[in-house]
Amino acid sequence: MALSYKARRRWALVILLIGLPLYVVAAVNVIDLFERPSILVELMVYVGLGFLWALPFRFIFRGIGQADPNEKADG
């Protein structure tokens, strides 16, 4: 079952305000478990992880910045 526009907006907000900071903390802690790599390797790891976190949530974020498609326009 597909999520409604309002439900996707709410989930996007939860993901950005709660999930993303938790993911950032987890990513930094995972890097700290190993000996610190060179700055370029570390940058590439963070860019890769920054891209990977959004992949499972593409369907939630798609179209969120647009107007509600179910809302009737005054005409």
C-alpha cells in the first residue's frame, strides 16, 4: 500500500530530524573503530555513506517539495 502525501511528509520529517543525526553519529563511530585513514579516504567514506543513507528512503522523499497533488486548486 502506498503512503499518502501527508504521511510521506511526516515520515520525511522524522527521518531528517531523528534518523539522519543518528546515522551521522553511527558513521563517525564506525570510522573511529579503525585507525584513522588519510583525509581523502575518510572524505570518500563519508561521501559514500552520505549517499547510501538516502537510497532506502527515495520513495518517501520523492515529490515532497511539490504541492499536495490531492489538494484541490482554486480555479
